[in-house]
Amino acid sequence: MKVTILTALAAIAAAAIALPAAARADPPPPCSDGQVQVGNGGQQAASGHREIVLVFSLAPGAQECSLTGYPGVDSGAGGPLIHATRTMAGFMGGLRDTDGPPTIPVTAITPGRAVVEGVAVDKSDPNLECPTYTELLVTAPDTTNAVTVPVDIDTCELQVHPIGSAAADSTYHEHSENAQYTIDITYPLGYPDMKSVSDFVAGDRTEFVDWVAEVGSDGRNRRYVYDVRATTYSSAQPASTSLVLTIDNDTGGAHQGHPATSFKAFNFDVEKQTPITFDTLFKPDAKPLEVLTPMARKLYDAPMLELAPSDFGNFALTDDAVVFFFGEGQLMPADNTGPRQISVPRKELAPLLA
């Protein structure tokens, strides 16, 4: 049995707040191709109905814009083509108590959202099993480029509701389980480059499910575990935000006794509206490994440990430090003593930072 839940719906507004005419600012211009990204903002199921929340976030470096009306939604891989019917509201959600679709500004911290609904029962034959789709093809209003959004929805029909506003503190949560595995995923939806986060999680989740399907239970007496949770960090100077995913996963021969913990970090320069990587974190002529490698060797008590820039790719930025995260077995494959981290004061790295 699979159950998928979206939490913090109370934090998500159904429509833009109406202001008096004198105080209402003009909305930004309509979004065009390339200005917004679309991601899976959560799924839930109830009474044979299915819901997927689509999150429309501003693309890195794009100017603020606005969305009005219905996205185009078609089914992708998994079954025959279904064109989503456009309706204001349905069993699972949508916009109510409004005369028409609102105009929703899309900014670096306030995405838009739209609800897609499905029905897991064929109306002509209740005994017929509906196909399970693994993707939707979504086109934002007033644009022409369709993007592929990974999903997991068993349905015989689709309907889509208009774009509404989404609070920056809304949360994606999924719980899925069957006889072989349990999946729990939770992360906030307010990160500026939300598509990169949702795409990574969707791909990593698929690898987990495919591995379990290929290997099977292997005689174990418990389910495999895939657990994703998130921690956010920020710095004021320069203005940045970091989202670090902590992933527990017990697939693979070395981790069937207990889940191994790994990390995936996302960093974003709020002022420049661009992702921050290890390479862009430091000046082009800097040699950060000369500072970081001795710290890692001390952390692991491994004086001969050789490291590459990619080993330090998971980090978070705060006002006081740069925190580097290392998954279990990441630096030393034989090590199974758990994850570790190094917090380096920014003043020690100041001469090297870009």
C-alpha cells in the first residue's frame, strides 16, 4: 500500500491577497519561456483521488514575472496520453470563492502553485486498473516550452486548476511504503532554485526503487529505508541561502545492516541569482585544498588521505562559517562510522573566498 502526503497546506495561500485599488502595485510582466521552472511540490491520495502540486519557481537569474490562468498538463510515460481538463477546483483542491484565476507574481522567494488531480478508478469499468504515470508534461501559462516533471500517480483521468500563490515556507512531504521498502521525504519549497532540488530527489528516489526491484528482499526481515530530510542555512554578507539534504539509504551490500547517511547540498547567491559551487565559492587562483585537506585528515585520523575538490562539494554558508559535509564512506570507502562535518570559520577562508 502506498500513501503520499503533502504537509503544511495551511501555509499555502489559495490566491493572491486582494489589496485596495490605491495600494495595489502593478504585477510584474507575464512570464515567458525560460523564466520559470516547474517541479513536483508534493503528492497525496484520498478516497480514490490523487493530487500533485506543481510548483512554479523563478529560474536562476531570471527577472520577476507573473502567471495567470491554467498551465497546460499532459500525461507522459506510463500509459496512454491524457490531456488534463481545466477546472477551477475539484475534490482535492483548486481555487474557490473567486470569480476567475488571479495574477500571481513569481519572485525569488514566492513561487506559484497549481493543483493537478487524478482519479484512480476507471468510470466505465471499476475493476480496470488505471496506469501509473511517472511524469507529466507541463507548460506554464503564456509560454510554449513543455517541461517534464517526475511524478508517481495512478490515474485514469486528469484535471488541472489555475495558478495560485505559494508561501515560501511550504513543505514537500512524501511517505510511501510497500512490502519491500519505506520512503520518507521532507524538504522546504522556498529554495530559490527549487527545480534542481526536486529533480535530484526524484532521480535519487528512482535509483532506490529500481535497486530494490532488481535485488529484492534478499532474505531480510525488514523493509529497505530511504529517508530524506533537509536543513537550511543562510548568510547576510554576501546574501546567500543553503539547503542541505541528509539522505539515509540502506541499499547496497555494505549498508544492509544499517542505513548509510549521505548529503546533497544546494547553495544560492541571492544577490547574483545564481548557484554557488565549490569552484565559484573561491577565487580563481585560490588553493583551498591546502587549507581544507589537513582538516579532513585530522577529522579522519588519516594523515595520508588524498582529496579532490569534488570531495568538498557538499557545503553550507553561514555568517560565521563554511560547513562541509561528508557522507559515510565518502572519503574512506571502508569507513562505516557514520557521517561527519567540518565547520571552518569564515575568517580563516576570507583570503580565498570570491
